Amino acid sequence: MIMKHMKFLFSAIYPLLLFLQPAILNGEILNYAIFPAPPYMIYSEEDDDSQIHGIDIDIVKEIANQMNLEVKFLRCPWARCLERMEAGIVDILSSAFKKPEREVFMNYFQQPYLEKLPIAFYLKKGKGTIIKNYQDIYALREIGVLRGASYFEQFDTDTKINKYAVTSQKQLLLMLLADRLEAITGYVHTINYRVVAEGFTGKIEKSLFEYNGVSEVYMAISKNSPFAERVDEFNRINDELLRNGVIYGIIKSYYDKYTPVGE
């Protein structure tokens, strides 16, 4: 009688065990470190995982889907995300520039998924023509920047420019509108998202000058991740998605959606 009940119990829970297996076996969950960077990673602190989206998110999900992996998001500030990659607490990171000190603990994908990240300066509506070239920046009393952010080397290392650093892009935009800053700088597609999604349309204007140098952006796997031994598989799928236009299609859909009218 006991044996009969045990067989019945096993037959009932066996399908459930099969269903749960990918999520509980070590290495079957892909821990993905994310940080606020729209339109590449879009989420609010209140969002659950199903609401998190963006260019990077969609690409990682597609790669994970082809590898039969379940993506788990770990939210962290940029510096903390790097620390977690180094420790192997997370498996994958996106929106990463290739730097020698990071290659010590990260396996970058062979091909970048972005090759350019245009950067511009932003002023109140009607004043965009003030900055026609880089030299025009020197006439401004102060330029707002995001604390800890890198833009392009000439600007980052230029000590003749007065820079005022704050902790969020929204704060920069609000200070610009309040005339507390004469101009701010930012990545074009990130500022585009802020303008369209957060109600700044028609209030600010992009400078005529725009930096369009090569800025290769990668995804990377932690060398201390159990997935480090499968980096060739990640590269193969990434290459295929680039070659067949899937990644281009994802990028274009978000860029088009968040381009302000008239740009």
C-alpha cells in the first residue's frame, strides 16, 4: 500500500521536477548585471523582470533563448556591476567598452554589437546653433555632465572646460530647463529616450556639433562564471545575430521609437 502511494506521488511530481530542472541546475540560469541606461536597458525600481526591456535586454534574451538558458536580472550601479563580474556573481554584462583592466576578468564577445555611440550637447529650445563645432564649447560658462561617465577623449581630458557633475540624466535636463546650466552633454540615443519618454519634447535642442567617432560596445562573460567555458557558443550566436540582421533590427526599432519629432 505504501509503495503504491509512493509511486503515485512520484508520478505526480516528476513532471514538475523536469519543468524546474533548468532553473535549479547550476549554470542553467544566466545572471545578467543591468543598470539604468535607456534605450539599452529600460526599467524602473518598481518593475518586475517581465517589464525590463531595451536593446541590450532583447539581444541577451535572444542569445539565452538559443542556448536554452533562463535570464535572471541583477540590478546594480555600474561600478558594482563590474565588481560582481570580477567576482563571478553575475555571468554577463552589456554596454561595456573594451579596456585592458577589464579583460583581466571578462571575456569580451569577439564582435561589438554597437560600433558608434554619437554624443552631442543640449541647450534650451532655440539655442542649438550656439554650438556648431567643438571650439564653440569654450564660450559656455559651464556644461552639465553625468558623474563618473565617459564621453569622448578630447572632451573628457579637456581641462579648459568647466564641467558640473550630477548623479542622473534627468537632473541634468531639469537643471538645463531651470537655467542652472547653459548646456549639458550626453549620448544622443539616451537623451532622445529621456526627451520622448519623460516629457521634454519641444523644450531642449541638440547642438549642431555631434561627436561620431568609433565607440565599439560589447557584451562580455565573466571569466569566473560557469559559462566562461561556453564563450565560443556565445560568440557563434552573437555572430549569427549580427550577420542575419536580428541585432540591427532590434537597435533600429528602439532608435526609431525614441527619436524626437523633427530630428
